[in-house]
Amino acid sequence: MRKSIGKVLMLLVIAALAMSCGTKTSNKYAIVFKNTGNPYGEKQMAGFKAGIEEQKFEAILRAPDAPTAEAQIQIIDQLIAQKVASICIVGNDRDALQPVLTKAMKAGIKVFSLDSGVNKDSRLTHVNQADSEKIGRTLIQGAYDMIGGKGEIAVLSATSQATNQNLWIDYMKKELEDPKYKDVKLVKVAYGDDLRDKSVSEAEGLLRTYPNLKCIIAPTTVGIAAAGKVLTDKKLIGKVFLTGLGLPSEMATYIENGACPYMYLWNPIDVGYLGAYTATALVSGKIKGAVGDKFSAARLGEYTITAAPDGGTEVLLGPPFKFDKANIGEWKTVY
């Protein structure tokens, strides 16, 4: 009888150990950026890595060579096979990634988007740099001031599928509906695909096609740097203005020479760092991705998940910051 009880207890212990091993959480946290060779993305992934490693976990940094959904899908499939704890995706396409992200979630991986979102059914939440509406409207207001409230403007964006840029552009167009902008005309939205050479080519094309162009708005760090170079090389400083979202280290020359009177951005390192703490909070169960969930992001402070415009949820890093001649010197060596 005692032997039978002993065997039963032994089997129970073995079963418990097996269950424990089977449900053990991976200590690997992955981020998938849009593409390689992007300085903004490199800073963002560095912030993610720092946030994960200071929590004593392993960070996996991945990005495809080309900024396409298909290339990201291949990477995500590899991460599923590695059984990572979470995937932080900077989406190249809002909807095309849904099947593979759904597959990841069914495998028990906590999936959320960062910076450039995916649709709400493909994620638990979204980490956003700033309020999308405020970004879009602020960029139009800046262009309006630069051109004196009258003239042609154009947008030089990233890819045509980039969800963050597309949302900002939507809000730009909504801002332009105000009667205040009756003398401002948006003539073109061009796409440089976040590639330096193509962005240069697209900027040059805008200037050729629209000889009366007064301002280029580039809501992408690659695009705004490319446009700054084009305006400088073509000696159009003061004739065609430039604003948008740029890295201080890349844009200092163009702000100081007047090609770009001012621009905006947030710290991409902090965006990635916030993503790291969102990831660990999701995996630990501290948050589920629901409105009202609260968590700490260490040096950045406390955050609360709020409702997102698309019906999902999001975490906002903070408002965009304005860079101009008065402050660019102190920021250009930071990032």
C-alpha cells in the first residue's frame, strides 16, 4: 500500500515538473524594425535593447534589408520558431502582417506594435511616440508659418503602407480643411520608401514638377535629411522651406544653414525603451493591453494604456519636441 502511494506521489511530482517546464516563459524579447540601415531604427532598437537588458533578459534585434511586409513575415516566422516571449513589431504594413502575428499570439507570444502600428486585431497594444493627430496638425501649422500662409506644399513620406506616416498625413489633410488654409495647396504626397537615394530622387522630382513649391513636409527621418541635402545643394535655402520629423544629429547642418527653420521629433531611444518595459509588463501579466492598465517604465516613469483611434489601445510616450537654431546645438550630439 505504501509502495502504491509512493508511486502515485512520484508520478504527481513528475507531472508537476513537466507542466512547470512546459509553461516556462522564455527570457528572449524581440523587436522587428522596418529595415536595416535606418539611423532612427538603430537608435530605437538600442533603446529597446537597453530596457530589456537592464531587466536581465535577452534582447533580439531584427530588421529586414527591404522595408516590406513580406520580409518582416519571414523574420516573425523565425522568431515564432525560437519561442520568444514577445515580439515588438514596427510594422511595414497595417494589415498584411496580421496572419503571422495572429500565429505568434496563438503560440503564446505577446505581440504588440511600436512606432508604426498594425491593426488592432494583430496586437495587444501599441506604443506610440506621441498623439498622432497633434503630430499631423503641428506639421501643417509649421509649414503655414514658414510660407506666410500662402503657397504650394508637398509631403515626402516613407512607404505608402507605413501606418504612422499615413495617419499623420490624414491629420495633415484634416488640418488643411480649416478655412485658415484656403491659400495653401497640398500638391503631392511622394514616397521615398525610407531609402536615402530614393528620397533624394523624390525630393528633386517634387522641385522639378512643382516650380512654385514653397515647402516640403517630411514626416520621416530619412526623407527630411534627404530633402535638406537637396535644398542645400540646389541653393534653394529661403526659397523652399523644409519641416517634418528628423534626427537632430542628421539635421543640425540644415537647421543651422536655414534649409529647415525648425522640425520636430521625440527621442527614438526612449520609444524603444518604453517598448521594452511594455513587453515585460505584458509577459509578466502586469498588463493585458486594456484601457486603464498601468505599469512602470523605470527611468521614464509611470504609464497608463489609453484608447487608440483605431479602436484598439495604445501607450503614448509624450508630445513631440521642437528643434530649431536655439537648441539644436545641445541635441545634435545626443541622438
